[in-house]
Amino acid sequence: MYKLQFNPSDKTPKYKQIVQSIIVDIERTVLKKDEQLPSISELSEEYYLARDTVEKAYRELKERGYISSVQGKGFYVNGNDHNKMRILLVFNKLSSYKKLIYYAFLKVLGNKASVDLQIHHYDSRIFAEIIANNVGKYNYYVIMPHFFPETEKVSALKTLEKIPSEELILLDKDLPEYTKPCLSVYQDFEKDIFDALEELRDLLEKYSRMVLVFPSDGNYPNEIVRGFRQFCVNFGREFLIKENAIDEALHTGTAYLVVEETDLAELVKKTRQSELKLGQDIGIISFNETTLKELLEITVITTDFETMGRTAAALLLDKKQIKVKNPFYTIRRKSL
């Protein structure tokens, strides 16, 4: 009779132990395609388990495609040739930068996994619904935990607790409030901004004033503001934080740090309509690289989105549960 890797004193739910034992043995070909599994009654008696516990485990294995049932005969192994890892990605939004992460993630996984994508739109209620509908159906859950305001984060943390920590990967944003061990590949927004501006100090010397254009309704991490403010205070720079660039009157000696591309376009347009020279009288730094910014010769500070996706996938395949800070770098161009 098949022997489960089962420990009654383990805190992992008993049905989860059954699921994990059978999956591991299928992947190692201990259990082979079309092999019959013990019946629900047999497992219940052998390991002193409630029938409901075994039924729940077999139901999850069926939903995940590892086993099939034949009426009147029992349960059979589907084999590992069609049973790729199932991964659910839950992003906060879909943008060109998120797509870079997504495609880099898929490329490293290759044919080892099937990946589904859903979007929570910063809404903890949508996130809770996504997890409630999908918990137990995937091998791994890759979550971007961007939730605003703070009340949303508290609610989201309760939802994260429903995912076994060994199946959870946090992506893009660190979440210190989540204390269980899990895989995390993240940006340190506050430190990254501070370090990037410090790296650009030689170019910023000709500007006496700095302005961060930071929309309050854009759901951007407040750590960006803190990193910007810390740099300005530490290095004695006059600074201002504005919601947008629409009503901004340009002044010589001002360097702008711009989050959204609409504000970048507005500043470039205003500079061209004035007698001020970009990179001499006015400085601009933009978040995240695009081909257009390269053509316009805009200085950029950015995380490496492709590396984030590749790193998360590689560590997932290696079954690592570590925290990794993603690289952040500057691209110097003529706008500063």
C-alpha cells in the first residue's frame, strides 16, 4: 500500500500533508501515471484520519489536475508529464513595466509551469475575493502587495495569512508586517530613491531647488516621498512636493523628479516653450526607462524590472524562501 509522508504532530493541516506527499511522489515518479491510489477508506484507516480530511485532499488533487477519479473504481494518477506547476500571479495593475516582469518571469519558468494572471487594482476586497476563489488550486501565489491607504494593507495582510507561507512569493514591494518566512524580491523605494539622487549629486549641484511631482491619487508608494525628502534635508536642498506639473511656473535652477509620464511631457513642453535650456537651467529626472525617454535624452532612475521577474522565477524553481532586494540604477542623460 502507498505510504504517505505524514506527520500527525506537524502543524500543517492534515489534508495539506496528504496533498503535498502525493504531489512530491508524482513529481519524483514514485507514483506513476495510471497507478491507482488507496481509497478514501483505506487512507482513513491506515493513518487514523477522518474521511472528510482525505476527501478534501483528493478533491484538491483533482482540481489541480494531479489525479482523476473513475466511478466505482477509485482514484488514479494522471502522471507528471501534464502536471506543470500551477502559479497564480496577482498584480496591483497592468502596465508596460509590469509586463516586463511578467514576460521575464515566464521566460525563466519555460515549460515547467502554467501561469495565470489576475489584477487586484490596489483593492483589498478584490484581492480577498481572488485568494478565496483560488487558494488550494495553485502551487505558488506571486503577489504584488501594493495596497493604499493603510487600512487596505491591514485587510490584505489578513488575506495573505490564508496562503501557506511556503507557497507565497512577494514581488516588487517588501512587506515587513508579514513575518512568516517566504520568498520576496522587492524594491526598497525609500533607500533606492535616496541612493539614486546621491549618485546624481554632481549633476544636481547646479540646481538650487528640487521639486518632486508626486500625484496623491496615483497609488504610488509614500516611501518615494520619504527618500526624496531625506535626500534634500541631508544635503541642505530647498525642496517642494507637488501633485502635478500643470500649473508649475518654471524657474531657473530647479531640478524636477517626475513619477508620471504625463507630468514629464508637461515639463518638457513648458521648457521648449520658454527660453530655458533643459540640462542647464532646468533639470528633469524621470522614473522608469522607456524608448521615448531615451530618444528625448531624459535622465532616468529605475529598478531592473526584467531582473525582478527572472530572479523570482529562478528562486521559486530552487524552492528558496529568502528576501532579495532588486537592483536599482540611474541612466545619465542630457536632461540633467
